[in-house]
Amino acid sequence: MEREIFDKKYRKRLEKLSTTNLSDALDKIGIRGAVIGIRPLFGLPKVVGSAVTIKITAAGMAKSKHHLGIEAIASAHQGDLIVIDNRGDTQNNCWGEILTCAAKMKGVSGVIIDGAARDVDMCDEMGFPVFSRGVVPITARGRIMQEDFNCLIRLGDVQVRPDDILVGDINGIVVIPPERLDDVLFEAEKIMEKEELMKKDILSGFDILEVDKKYNYEQMLKK
Amino acid sequence: MEREIFDKKYRKRLEKLSTTNLSDALDKIGIRGAVIGIRPLFGLPKVVGSAVTIKITAAGMAKSKHHLGIEAIASAHQGDLIVIDNRGDTQNNCWGEILTCAAKMKGVSGVIIDGAARDVDMCDEMGFPVFSRGVVPITARGRIMQEDFNCLIRLGDVQVRPDDILVGDINGIVVIPPERLDDVLFEAEKIMEKEELMKKDILSGFDILEVDKKYNYEQMLKK
Amino acid sequence: MEREIFDKKYRKRLEKLSTTNLSDALDKIGIRGAVIGIRPLFGLPKVVGSAVTIKITAAGMAKSKHHLGIEAIASAHQGDLIVIDNRGDTQNNCWGEILTCAAKMKGVSGVIIDGAARDVDMCDEMGFPVFSRGVVPITARGRIMQEDFNCLIRLGDVQVRPDDILVGDINGIVVIPPERLDDVLFEAEKIMEKEELMKKDILSGFDILEVDKKYNYEQMLKK
């Protein structure tokens, strides 16, 4: 999807939704899109963007031309998200201070790592959200390397293609195929509105049993 | 135990004690009551209350009448704690925004989950403490369901009956049988007082070796 | 190393470096020194100090003379770090309120535990940094005991001798042999300076691909 169209038509709508609303919408439509266990390392970030993907492999005799992340950042546009597949490895670092500095200059929204990060305090200081499974102080150099970038990857059980839309917040990560974005937003906004009405009723003093019956909460995801 | 008696006689005393004081008292009396690995998801909460329990099972052909939590909240009293047994599963959500909203309206003190939660930011915003083993964005609907409520459950290695007294803070969770509450409080308060005296001595400049000898720290839990 | 010499010659230089800079320097020199998975339990601490080590074993018929930590604290000097080896066990507590109080009075910089801690809120309140793998409310008494102190221990995959220099921050822990401290500092400071120049170039608008080539980022750890 064109970045301009995305920013104009979709970004603000996505920013209003939580990953839980979006996860429910993906469920209703039947798309596997929620990732478990990749968490923000600090604060209450909300990130939305198109994926620029990186695939990591072990270092060895075959070499990378550039340090991991360099080409991905160079190819990224304002508002994109860097998304790194290191197969959940929490023993090796995939992201640090210099990459954060460069990504921040490009206007990248954040980084989402199926693995670990380092220089977390610097990232926090630069206001650059990092989502990962862990933190290590050890360099990637000589341990892991970039196998490819802007290629098909996976985060946990979820497939991620370059330009898939990712949303991250304190509750986790969801991956949305751009070709289904309209449907997902339609359902997620319906869910958010229904939940707002339910909360309003509960806060007005209606009993949770009545509210449950009125809105049919358990069956909310049925078509 | 009657809620009024509990609130009048016991609540304030429990609020002054840490889960570590209470865990030591349970040890001294010989009751298994401390739960490992269920942590607060934000802040430095202190929760005290009678358990309203929920037992979770996998979704399937057998159906629940209500979405999980609805009946437990409807049956809860001011100051109670919702306590959910999902066998430590960190892949499925047991608690979210709507339930928080309803529980908050009932004056429930918090939720303690042997499993995962979602809508964590909303819970934080509503000032509703959540203790769990993890966070996921994915809905419970179609994945897990309530098998029973106000029934016997377990948290980690600890048995929890409806109306057992639970205390949670940054150090973890303890479960106290109401029939032993007087004994546990008596021992916990002695431990807290002894520790206060030890701290006072240390802060006055006494050497830790002298203080250790004077208070017999290692043997403190012996009768 | 003499504490006075260390404090005069090295402490400030170490405080300016992150554990990531130091980990890279250790890599370059070929020393295994970074520990994975032992994290600060609160805040953004920075600790630097000589190790006073403690080795934990299971409680049983053989007894310790003192509660764990007592002798280590009594033998510690201003600025030292207490370092506890409980083999990564997250089911048993190795550190709490009374020890924190005594360590604080001695001017100990913090505690680093390959295992779990308790009374975390009190440690935070007293401004005493705790690094560990987890938190439990349960006492050490009757469960684990001190086998030895100021002896050889390990943290994860890294060996720690008494008087080894440890540095801890939000990114993790590094262990530096005092006999190589000059070399490690020399390399770490070069790395920090090079990274500062790289960040300056990036923030001046140079493309990450050019900066990568200019500073040869991927090969930075080669001699």
C-alpha cells in the first residue's frame, strides 16, 4: 500500500484501536494475526506501521555485506516499523543504540523483535519503542548475522510479509494483511464501539449479568 | 468469614504486612501458602481480599452460559479478589477491559490469574491491579471458557477455596485459610516487629554479625 | 585490586560506559564476560563494584553458621557488590529487606543474583539496586543456605572470582577480571567514542549506509 494513502486513510484509525480490539477483529474474520510474548521493554508505547523485515541467521563462513539492520533502515520510510525474525532467541542481541539513532533519523516508528535487544536505556532516551522477548548486553557481531531483508519472516506463529501492517502496544503485537485492512478496521471499530457502550452501561450501574445478556458478550465474535 | 467482620477486624492488619512477612508466618505455622511467579503487571499494588474463584477449561462442544468472569463478578462483594485458575497457561487471555470495568464498579480489589491477561493499559488507567504470569492481546472467546466458579482451584502449588484470604504485592501472592487467619497474623506481626527492630539496630550502626546473633535471624521461624 | 586505587583510577571511567560497550570490549579481547537474563527489578540502575561472592546450596543436615549474606556483608567494603550464585533457581529467595538494610549501611552498591529476590519494594524504597532472574515472597530459611562466601562462583555461563569487577545496568551484567581492566577500558572507551562519532554523523543527516562503510561497523570488533 502507498505510504501516503496509508497515512491519510488508516494510520489515525489504527492508533485509536488497541491490539486487543484488532486481535478480536482478526479472530472474527479468521486471520491468525496476534503474536504472544513479544513485549514493549519500557513505557506504554503505541506503534503503527508497515513492516520492513529482517531475517537473522547464525554467523559463520558465509558473510553479510552490512551489519544487520543497515539496509533495512536505509530502505525504510517515515512511519515504517522494523520487524526482525530471530526465531525467539533470547541469547543474542538484534538491535542497539546506533541502529536506533539511524532509525529515529529516518522517522521509523519502532522495532519489533522475535528475539532480544540491547542499549534499552538509550532507546528509551531517544523515545524509540522496542518490542522484544528479552534484553542482553552482548553484541550481535560474530554471533548472528542478517540472512536477508524485506523478505517473508515469522513472529511466533504469525507470518509477516514486507508491507504488512503491524500494531504494537502494552498488550502485544498484531499483524494485519493490507488487503484485509478495511475489513479488520470495520470489525475492530464495531468491537471498540460495543465495548464502549458496555462500559458506559456498567459505569451507569447496570449489573454485569444484564449487560452480558444485552450485548451477548461471549458471542460477540460470531458473524 | 463475614465480610463485615473481616473488614473491621483483619483488613487493616493485613494491609500493613508484606507478602514476605505473611509467607514467613505461613512457613512457621506449616501451611503451604506462597505462590511463585504470579506478578503484578504494573505499579506497586497491595491487594487484600476474600477469593471469588474461577476455573478455566478449554473451549469445545460443552458451552458456558456466560463469558468467563461474569457470574464471579456478579457474586462478588466490595473488597473481594477475583482469582482465576488457568493452570499457568500464558498463551490464552483470562481477563480484560470489560471485566475490569464491571469488577471496579463492584468494588473488587483486583484479579489474580494463574495465566495471562490483556487490556493491561486500561486496567492500569482504571486503577485495577492485575497479577498474572503474562500478557497476550488475543481474546478468550472460542479458545478457553469458564468450567466453574466459586469452586476449589489451585494457583501454582497452592490450593485456593472460595473465601480464602489472598494478599498480593510486588513480592508475589500468599493464600491464607480464614480459619488460621488469627494465627498467621499473630506470627506475621511478630516477624514484622522483629525485623523492624533489626533494621533499627542496623541503621543505628550495629554490625550485621552482632544483629544476626542477637535476633537469631536464621532460626527466626523455629517455634 | 586495592579499593582506593579502584575508586580513584577506574570507578568513574566504568560509570560512563554501558554494559554494551563493555561487553563489546570483552568480545574484542576474547573474554567471556556478559551474563544473560539477570535483570534489574526496578528503575534504571547503574552499579559498579568489586564482587563479594556468595555460593548457595540446598538446606539439609549440614548447617550454616549464619543466615546467608551476613558474613559477606560484614566483609564488604564501601562500593562493593554482593554477587550470589544460586544456579538460576527462581523458586527460592536469596535476598530481602534485612540484608538490604545492612548492605546499604555498609555502602554496598547493589546485589546481583543468579536466582530470585524478595522485599523488592523495600529495596526500591531504600534505593538499593537488585538484579535477579525473578521474585518470590518465600523465605530462604529451611530451603536454601550459604555453602560458602568469597569463593569462586558462576553467573549463567560466566565465572566470577572474589574481587572481579562487575558492572550492571538496564542492559544486563558484565564481569571484568581486574588484571585485564586496563585493556577492557581502553577498548570500551574506543568503542564508545566511535559510536558517539557514528551517532553524530547520523544525526547530521549522513545516510546509515555511508556511516556503516566509513566506520566499518560490522568489523568494529576485529583487531
